[in-house]
Amino acid sequence: MKKLWRRLGALLIAAVMVLSVTVREAGTVYAAGTLPTQVTNCENSSFNGLLTLGFGDDTAATNYVKAINKVTVNDTEFTKGTFSYWGNTGTIWNTESAMGAYGNYQALKICNEKITFPAKIVISADGYDDMTVSVKYEKYEYSAEIVQNDNKPSTGSDYKVVLKASANGTVNVDKVTAKEGEKVTVTASPADGYVLDTISVKDSKNADVTVTGNTFAMPASDVTVSAVFKANAPAEDGTVSIDSIKMETDFFSQNWDFTFPENVDYVSKITGVSVNGTAWNAISYNPSSGGSYRADTSNSRLTFAAKDFSSSSTVPVLKSGDVITITADGYKYLTFKILIDTNGKMTAIADDGQGDNMQLYVKLEGNFECAIVGQKDYDGVSSATGAASSNNNSNVTVYGALVEKGKEPADSDWKELNNDSDINIVGSKSKVNIVPDTSKGTSKDADSGMEGVYLTISSALTLNGTPKDAGDYLISVSVTDDQGRTAESNALPFTIYTGNEKLADRLVLDNLTQTQDGKYMWNIMEPWAIRDFGSNTGEKESVRVPKDVKAWYGSNESGTYGYLGYDIAWKDVQSGNIPQTLYIPSGCNLTFVNMKILSSVHIIVEDGGTLNLMDSTVQGIIDVQSGGTFSMNYDSFNKTFVTGASVCGQVRMADGSILENAAIYSHANYLANGDLTDRSTSDPVVTTTGNVTVKGNVFIQGDSAGTEIGQTALQVKDGTLTLEDGATLAAFGGDGNTLIYSQGGTAIKLDNGKITGSGKLIAIGGDVLFGDGGNAVEGNGTLSTTETFLQGSTAYGEKTPGKATDGTIKISSPKQSVKDGEQLDAGSDDPLADLYWKTGIDPMPPLDKYITTEVPIITYTVTYTDGVDDEVIFEDQVTTDLTDGDATPAFNGAPARDGYTFKGWNPAVAETVSGDVTYTAQWEKNATGNTSADNKNTKTSNAKKTPKTGDKSHMMLWIVLMLVAVAMSGVVVYRRKRS
């Protein structure tokens, strides 16, 4: 910010000088009390809004300006006030120092906002008569002249003060006329080598007038004033104490100003200045480069350039360690050394002959990612695909340290060399070096095709160009600061590959970094793009990852990726025609970071292997075999979910596999597969077959609809998906928001599948704009987790909202929330908006929103009985704790009875349970002598059973009871008639 102010200040000075016209006559001298006779400077600035008037740079003019007490412009009195740096407004005035063509002068400054030209300005000053100045603006120039000066001639009561020339000095008075008794002050200025002896005042009769000090009372006559000067006695040359010298920059940090407060006349006595033994030129204006100086006697300061503004200068400006020698009349030679610290503060010390006492160091930290011959935009912005993308393959920072000579930099001394650094690096004198590393077999004539870029406003070192010759190179930087100190950094390696390398040759432990736990990491994959696999398995284009590899980095910066494989048509992926295979073997717990794995690669996680994806994309198929584990977007070290990884193909979980701590979302329809954009799929992101286990938290989100319907998140087919204790499984159908009339996707499809376990199941249909809402669960199967939250999505207008379940879905969870979506008017807010998972933004869905409540579970009993009263054909078969929709349990065995043929059950056995039911066997008696083959296993017993409803003994009892009732009724009727 300070530098910006300085530049703006420089611009202001230039603007003021362009807008102004300056008139100067040197040597004008006024007696105190005498008004100026001309305006020497007239400037009007649109930048700061000020009109500046000057009347000379001598003592008389300065005294007059300082005495100003009132300013009236065009008959409006202005107010004395304080100015701001720019853009002043109102009716204010003040007096302050201004810069003219030949130096500073005391000026009257007036805010110009309310001034119209030509302007009449009346100026009043203490001890002076009023003066009127006219300011005009003609032909783009401002001019001013005094149009009324109220210096009055001597009247009869005024007497003249006449000055008589004096040898070896000058005499002046504060009044040229005075009344009798009025005090007159005499100023006597001796020439060099002389001092004042006496002041003489004589009246018109040549009688002496008493002088007290340098004043006298005016007699009743004209007087003549003179002085006598005598030669000064020879004096010993003076000395200047180095410690007394004050050194500081001006407001804009463009000049160094040296002042000598203990020797106020020193600057006026200077006869020469040399730097490091070379004489510099004396000039009458502020210098703008090295090799010259200004002895500014009016301000008693010695000025040097602090910055070089000359395009042709050959002598540098002052720098730390320079030795300055000054000669001055009446003073001994003054020699001292200057030191400039990192804050830009200059100090003077005695010359010790050692020059600068500070040493500059520079170092590089970070790495240059490898490149491939012909690679475009290594560090830069590429828009070849129509969408701009930034490449940052250099991760290198330039650090500097400035310490005393003979000392090594401590860690705290190193600072980034950028615009905020205390060390000011000169960009034009700094250089990036790129040389072949011949120690690794690269030819000394090899050309990397690259050039380094180090801008001093940033501490980053980047590379520009197109990689040319494959090989190893070393990159360093040489820098020079504004004090002329130089330093060269360490060298960092940079490798250029041909692009024809094979994965099997590169993915070996010798090329990887071993970590403290004995495992290995590929940091970073080199080259960053590997198309061909080769083989380390005996199979064509097939590579098995070494089991001790735990991390595989495409780069160290999110958004910059390594590429594995190449793109193939999506129809080939779906048909299983995938040419390359990457095996994750038993004992290998591998995490991909910043990788794009294209669709030519088929990833197989073997028994005992684990795969995790972090900030990576898989475009093809991931098969997790029995005993294999898949995770995604999970930081196992910090035990937290992250964002960045996506699956654009499919994850297939086989019988016996494990899904553990995985936040899985798809971009299958909207993230290109290399250069191909040939997919539009609603196939499930994850499929499970057989018995699969969920551990921890697993979240799955389908992609937005590509053409008609959002992508299904999960399919469970021919098996059971079991949630371990405390596990959560949340599935979200792909939305229909990208294409406005698309249908929302289904969260979970069951195909003869079951989801069970002591965890929580969440399924939410895909939300839509103007299409049908997505279902939560559809197909056929059962849900029996501890908690189940199902929500169909909202639809608008005449569209159909999503259902909680569609098909034959049985739910037996003790805690549930099962709701269909609502149909709302178009434009209504979606009441389910807070339930959806914002993938890529939120690492996890809002689990606290999915609230379930306990629900009563109604159970039913199914009984099979033989229907025979007096004997046991078979024991009753009873099944309890069945729920609505359960499949009706079948009778265990084949009903058989001697002499009878089994004809079926009454009522007919239903497919599913809908209430308590008893199924009674139906028998048909065989013809005499015939025994059904079905009855050869009939059980017989002579014991009588307790009569059952429908037996003959029961019928006889009911007949007797009915006859008795009829008889009793007849008796009652007969008695009533007799009465």
C-alpha cells in the first residue's frame, strides 16, 4: 500500500507541473512590512482541488505568506482550514510549503471548488496592508498579477529610512518609512569571512541616533542607516559528528535527505561529494538516479536519489555499504559508511572497510511436477476444451533471508520473497536457471523447452513453455536486491517424460516413497498421464498394485490430476469389453488422491484388499470381490468425510464384500470420460449381489437425469444388505433439475432383495422441477432395519409425486417414517428441500433431519390342522410372529390318511399373510378295498380325541338342546292361554 501511495504521489507531482505555469524571478528582496510586487508562482490542480499562489522563495516573501490571516475570493471570505491529500472541497485556505520548478517555497493555497475565473483575491496579513491579486484562466493556462498594492508613500508625518551601502556586507530594515518614535529593526548580514562590527544611524543633521542591539527609535527626521563589517579571525576547521547526521526519505520514498542539525550551515559550505571514491555531480534539482546530488541550501539538506528513474543511468543509487566522503569549506573531510536495513531505514557509521555488513540468501522449497514431451499449459490457463481450466504444476516458493555476514540463516530468518517482503528484489537483475542434470544421464545439450518465471510481486516460481527433450533437469534461481546483494538458490529436479511409459514399469517400489510405517506412497505419479499398462500379472494390460502401497497421488494440489488409462465408448464398458485391469490385492489398503481413472481401466478389489477414493474420479467399473472393502471420500486419519471424489461408472459389490464409510456420488451424465461425452444412464451407481455388509456411514447419490430419469443410487439384487450395529445407509435418487421435464430417480431398487440389520436406512426419491417425482424404494423385497426413513419426492402441477414404496415392499422396522411426496402448485417451495444431500458441498447429508418414530408391529398366526375329530392324522403345525405381506409358510411334509385321499386345504392357502388363519385338510374316502398311495404313511390311533367343532357327537348334542327349547316354549304358550 505504501508503494501505491508513493506512485500516486509521483503522478500528482507530474499532473501539477503539467497544469501549472510558473513564473520566477530570483533575487527579489522586500523589507519586512513591504508587500510583494509580483506573483512568482500560480498553479491550479484538479487532482487535489487547490489554487496555489507564491510570491518568491526569499525570507521577505516567506515572512509575508506566513503572516496572512484573511483571504477573500470574489467578495466571499474563505476560512482557514486543513487540506486532505486530494479532492478538497469547500471555501478553505491555508499556507504551507509547495514545490516549484527550482525548489520549495512558502505558498498561499486556496480550495478552488467555489472559485470562478477570472477571480479577485484580497489578501490580509498581520503587519501588512491588504493586497489584491487577479487570477485568470486563458488558453488552458492560469496566470496571476497584483492589481492593488496599498504600500503608501511617506506623508508629512512619515520620515524616510535610507540605507547606505556598506563594504563586506549588506544592511536591511523592516520599514522604509516611519513616524517619529516608531521602532525600526536593522538586519546586518556580513559577507563570508566577515562579522558585524557596528551599526550606525544618523539623522538629517548627521547626528548619531542611539541604536540598541539592532533597533532604534525613529527621530523627527529622515535617517541614514549603515554598518561596518570587519574581517573574521581565522578559525580551525569544524567537524561533523557522524552520529548527528539524520537520514530519511521524502514522503514518496524517492529521495534520501541528509540533514546536519548540529551544523546548520554545513550544507551551504559543501564543495564536493564522492561515493566509493568516485566524485558525484552537484545539481540544482532533486536527482533521479545515482551519480549526482543536490545541496539544497534553502532547506539545509543534502539530497540523493533513493530510486533510479533514469533509463540510461550507469551509476546505481545509494546502497547499503556505500562509503560517502563530503568536503565543505571550513570543515574537515567527512567520511562515513551507510547501512540500510530491511525496513528501509538508513544509518551512518564510521567506515570499517568491510562494505555491506549483511549477506543475502535465497532458497527454493516445493517441487516441479513432471511433464510430458509436447505438453501444453504446464503452468497456465487452458481453454482448448471450451471451458477454461487452470494448471498449476509448479508448487515452488522462493524464500530469502538477510543476515549479518558470517552467520547462517535461522529458520525464523527465511521469508517469502514477494511484494510484502522486507527484502526488495530487483526483477530485472534476477534469473531462473534450467540446466540438464548430466549426473542422471541427460545430455548436456538437452533442451527442456521451458523457461522459469519469477515475478517479485509473488514468491511463486513457475514454468512456461512446451517440454521438448525428455530427461532430467535442475532448476535454480539467482536474485539481486536493491542494495546490490546477490544470491543463488539450491536446485530442484524437473523431469520430462516421453509419454510412452508403461504402468507396470513405473509402479515399482523403487520409484515410490517409503513412509515411517514401512508402507509406500506414489507421490507423485510420474509421468502424470500413463496410458499403457503393460503387465506384471501375466495377463495382457494387467497390473497388480504392490500390497504395501497405501497412497497413489496424481498431484499435490486439488484440481490438478494424474490420468490413468484412456477413454472408451460407454457401450463397451456396459458390455464388459474393458481392455485394462488394475488389481487391489489382499493386504493392500490403497487410497487414490487427485486421480482421474478413465473408462479403459477395470478396477478389481480382491479378497482382503481395500480401495478408497479421495478427490478422484473413476469413469469405469469397480468390482469389489468377496472379502474386499470399498470406501470413498473418507479421511481415515482424521475420521471425517470430505468432498471431491466421484464415480462416473459403477461400483459392483459381490457376495461377501464390504461397504465402509463411503460418501459416493455420481457425475456419470455430466462429467466427460476423457474426450467422450457419450453417456446417459440411470443404471444404479452401486449394485449389491448376494450378502453384502455396510459398516459405519455409507451415503449414495445418483446423478441428475441425462435424458429422461435421474440415476438410481442403489440396487440390491438376490441377496441381503446387512447394516452393522450403528451403521447408517442413506440413498438419494438422481434429481430431474438439469433437464426441466426429467423424472426424479429412484433411491433404492430391490430385486428379490432385503435390507436388514441394527442400523438406520434412509431413502429419498430424486427431486424435480417439472417432471414426476422420484420414488424412495421400488421393486420387491423387505426392509427390516432398526430404523427406516422413506420419502417420495415432491411434484408440481399435474405431475405425479414420488412414492415411499412402489411394488411389493415389506417394512418391519420398529421405528419408521414412510411418506409419499406431495403434489403442489407450480412455483411452490419444496417442503423437502432441507432433506436433500448437497454433494460436493456438504461432505455428509443432514442426518439430523431424518426422524423416525416407533410404530406397533402386528403379528399373525398360521395353523395347519388335519380336520379329523377322533384320531390324530398329524399334529397341528402352527407358525407365529408373521407380519402382513410375509410369504405364507408351507405345510411341512405331505398330508396322508389311511383309506382317504388328501384333496387340499380349506380355505385355499394364500401366497402372503394378511391375518390369522387356520388351514384344514380336506379328505375324500377311498372306495372299499382301495388304499390311496398317498396314505401309506398314515398314522393310526385307537384313542379318541376331544370332540371338535363339526364332529357328529357335537351335532347330536345341539339337536337335543333344540328339542328341549321347543318343548319349553310350548308349555309357556299353553299356560298363558289358560290364564
